[in-house]
Amino acid sequence: MIRVATVPYAHPYLDAVLPTEVLRVGPPPPETDPWAPSPWLDPAYLAAHADQIDVVHLHFGFDGLRPDEMLAWTETVRRSHVALVVTVHDLRNPHHSTRERHDRHLAALLGAAEVVLTLTEGAADEIAERFQRSCIVVAHPGLVTPLPDVGREPRLVGVHLKSLRTNLLDPLEVVRAAASGAVSGGGRLRVDVHDDVDLEARVPGLVAGAERGEYELAVHGRYDDDQLTAYLQSIAVSVLPHRFGTHSGWLEACRDVGTRVVAPTCGHYADQWSDVVTYGNDEVRGLDTASLTGAVLVAVTRPWPHRADPAWRAEQRAQLRRVHAHVYSRVAADRASS
């Protein structure tokens, strides 16, 4: 049985693609801190426990390392005779205000990895151009099961601002442009934001717009999995208000429940699902508010997409596990013979 250390230890995406015939090697994070950095990212820990694993598969969770620490870690991987597999989820880290740090992380990782995977053909092309590495393209699996008895309001558009993280576009610009498209299409806009945000300080004018009836504003704590699924099922269109990014698990959840997505032209969101409606935005030209208004209008007036077929999602997941099993078997065998 091939022994694999995944970084992070567990996540819905990792759980979906991990083959049943491999042994996932811990330790899991402490229950009191589920997002604690993986000990496998500590070169000393990796060197001391390298004989317990055949493969380390890095997905995400390495933000805390400095670029020089990442380079040192990859050198430890080489010396430890452990095979390194990397899945590139993000080509532009959504939590970093600039791209330089993440680019240096990727340069170190992709220079050391024996196999590189990513989620879309567009991302694979970008990786080939920028880092001269070929990739295996693996689709993003479905992670959400629709809930029974949750209705959808036709032409209700949702913009979820979450906790105003780094890659958020100007909230008022997005909200006003999306509201214009929703109303023009005979619908309305709902704006959600987490209750840990000081709205008067961070987004002055947002509450006033809701009070004028321009849109509905819902302030609440972070949703658990069922609450998030219910929210996505209740809206007809979800707008991704991203200033930069690469791929989106949120988009895949929308696909699972049959909610159309309006996404920016930055990143590779449109490669994930043919039903995505795009609006103009990237870090060079900025947000085209007119195109966002138009995209929302198109999204609310098109025929509604069907939910992802559960049988198709199940076969997709089985295929993803077969691909990962093949990759692990290949790199482990190559490493054992070297």
C-alpha cells in the first residue's frame, strides 16, 4: 500500500480525490486548531519521518512559509527520497495583495515536483508558459449534495462579500453594478457579509443603500456546510466579486445545486463550467462595471442550468481517484528505483 502525506491532512477536495487504496499518513491537525500548519511542512519533521511515507502531495496550506523556507523544504524533500506531487489550485493567491510571494513559492515547488496537476486547461497553459512545467489536468470534483425542500427565488442574485478578504473588488462598485443588472432583468439583489466586519468603517454607504431599498443586506456569522448549501440553492445567480484568483470551489458548489455563476475574466473560472457568465475584470484593466451589469442581466434572463447529475459526479470522482492512484504508483516506483 502506498503511503501518502497530504498537505493539508484533510479537506473536502482532498477527501474526494484520494484513492481508497492508499494510506493517508497523519498526524491530523488538533481539534482545537483545524487550520494549524501541517507538520510535514517542517523540514526537521519531514526528515525525521520520511521513512513513514512514499509520497507527499501538496495542495495548499503553505502560505505561512517564506519563499526561502519553501525552497529549503523542497531541498529536504529531495534529500529524503520522498516523491513530491503538487496540485496547483491557485496561480494567484487570494489572500496576498501582490503576487510576488506566491510566484516564488510556485517556482520552488514546480521546480522540485515530480508530477504537477491543476484543475483547468487554461491553468495548465499558464503554468507551461510561466514555469515551463507540463501538467495533468484533473477536474474539480463536486462537493455538495442539494438539500431537499429548499426553494429557489427566480431572478434573485446573490453577492457574498464574506469577511472582505484581500481579493475582493470594491464592494460598493460590485453591489451597485450587480443590482442594476438584477433589477433590469426583473430581479433583485441580496448582499451577504459576515458579522465580523465593521461595515461603517470598511464599506461606508453599503448599509445606506440597503436602507434605500436598492438591495437586501444580510449580516450573519459564517455558514456551516448545510447553511451554505441552502443559501446557494435559494438564489438563482451567484456573483463572484473577485479582483484576482484562479479557480473556485464555490463555483463548483453552485454547479452542484444548479445556481448560475457570474465570474470575472481573471483566472480560469470560465474553464470550470460552460454555463459561467463572465464580466470584465483583471489586475491590469480593473473592473468594467458596465460588463458586470450586462453579465448579471444575461444570467438572470437565460434558461436556468440543471443541477449537476449525481451519477456523472460520482463517475467523475471515481476517475479522479484512478488518476491520483496512477500518479502515486508511478512516482513511488520511480523514487524506489532511483
